[in-house]
Amino acid sequence: MIIKRGVRKFLRLGRIVQIVLLLIVLAAGVGAYKAYDYTEHDPHFCMSCHIMQKAWDRWATSEHRKVTCHACHQQSKMESTRQLWMTLTKRPTKVAKHAHVPPNRCSECHRSGDPQWIQVADTAGHKVHAEKQKIPCVRCHSKSIHRFRPSAEVCRECHARETIQITGMGKLHCTSCHNFLATQSSLLPTRNDCLWCHQRQLEKPFKFNMDSPMQFECRKCHNPHHRLPATGTCKACHAGAYVGREKLPEKHQDCTSCHQPHTWKVEGSKICGKCHGSMERLPASWVHGNGHRILSCQDCHRPHQWKVSGAHLCEKCHKRSGLRSLPRSGKQVALSP
């Protein structure tokens, strides 16, 4: 009986030991899992290193502040262990290079179709740079720690020759005109891109006649990367107007002296008066007086010719009035039959 009782006590004690051991194993497992989860998925583990403060602050204010460190920065367990050991034993004062971002890591979010992330698969900028030129994401998007928007200096690393020659646009970022996220096939700005920005200028509001004949892309005349003469691009379309242009007065050789940008059509005599003044200031003769006051300058001075020669121009009006001759320096000039 005594032996049986001893056996039962031993068995009960064994079960208690087993239960205690099981609880210890479970506690150790939970602890190990929490330790693993903390070191692998909790950004505060990285922050526990005193030299990570700057990186932490920049990450906490970045677009990726909801993304854990190891979601992007990946390395083997062996390398992680080595880095932890070096940190504990060597106490470094600077963050050594570690945990690089694999090239395909960015695509897992930004080509996933998930609307919470900017999707770049069908955008003009990434088709040119990432697909055609095979430029890895981190080359442009990781020049500064945890700052992902490339600065203009990043663009200049490849496009050093493309400098802005127009003063008013010198402070703009490249992407102000070249929209990387546009779904169009080209990175070149469209007419609507230009008008959207220039119509919102505060210091010098931009005006454009929507019925202007110039309904083509703005870049056909304007190129911020090249400072061309005022008439440098007009001749490309208006070559006929340039015939004999070198014989005209100096100001008449500049298209924009008469054709105001974005209005183009010269109407009435107001634009002529800016240089020539009113009728009263013109040479005192019957030509600029009498009934001619009701005419527009362009009725006699033909565009791109200006000099009035011969009587054929006068005949268009005076023949209809029944006149057979015109006065000229005290003489009568006969009109053609």
C-alpha cells in the first residue's frame, strides 16, 4: 500500500512538472516570438540604437512612415545577427552601410494596383527611366535618407546640359513641366499643362485668347531650355512674311513689335500709335488728314510691306467714289481706267 501511494504521488508530481515545463516552453515561445517580431517588424527596435535618431526623425515625417523598416530594408538573419553583435560590442558612432533596398521592392507596392500607393506602371516618366533606360528606383529616389522626392540636382546628374534659360522659370523643379506621373506617352508638357500654370500666375497674370489661331502645343514656339531671339521661331511657320524683311525699319523686323504674344492679330491703329503716335503727330500732309482719319493704318500700309507706293492702292477706294484723279504736290494724278 505504501509503495502504491508513493507511485501515485510521484505520478502526480510528474504531471505537475510536465505542466510546469509546458508552461515554461509556451512562455519561452511567446517571448521568443515577441522578441523576433520586435526586432523584425517594430521600427522602435531600430530606434533603440542611439545613432539612428536622424534616420528615425526623417522616416517618421516621410511618405513611408507607416511602412516598417524591414519591409524595404532586407538582409539575411546572419547579417542581422552580425550587425547586432557589432553594435553591442563596438558601439559605433555612425550608421554603417547595411540592409540595402532590392530593386524589385519598390515595385511590390508601386506597381501593385493598390490605391494607397502612387502607381507608376503606366506613367510617362517611369516608362522612360525605369523601363526604357533601366534606371533602378533608388538611383533617383534615395539620394537623401528617407527623402524620396528627387531634387532638381538629381535630374541634372544625367541632364546637365538641359539648363533653364528663361529667368522666370529658373526656380521651378523639372517635374513642374515634365510630369512624371502623367498617363500620356510623352514627358513633354502639353498645351493644357502650360496654360494651367501660367493662367494662375499671381505677379503677372497670363492672358491668352482662346480663339487665337495658335492652337498648337506651346513648345512649338517656347522652349525654356533655349533662349532664342524674339523672332527666332516665327519664321518656321511664316517664311513668306520674311521676304524683304531686312529692308524694313529696325522695329518692323521684330515680329513682336506689332504682333503681341498670344493675341497675334493686329487690329486698328492703336498698336501703330505706340511708335508712330497719333495722326496729329504724323507728317503734316493731306495723306494723314482729311477723310483718311477714319481709316485704319493697315488700310494703306500693307502688313510686312508698310511702304505705300503707286496709285493702285488708292484706286481701291477712290474709284468707287467716282474720282478720276488724285491731288499730289499741287498736281493731279490720273487714275487708271
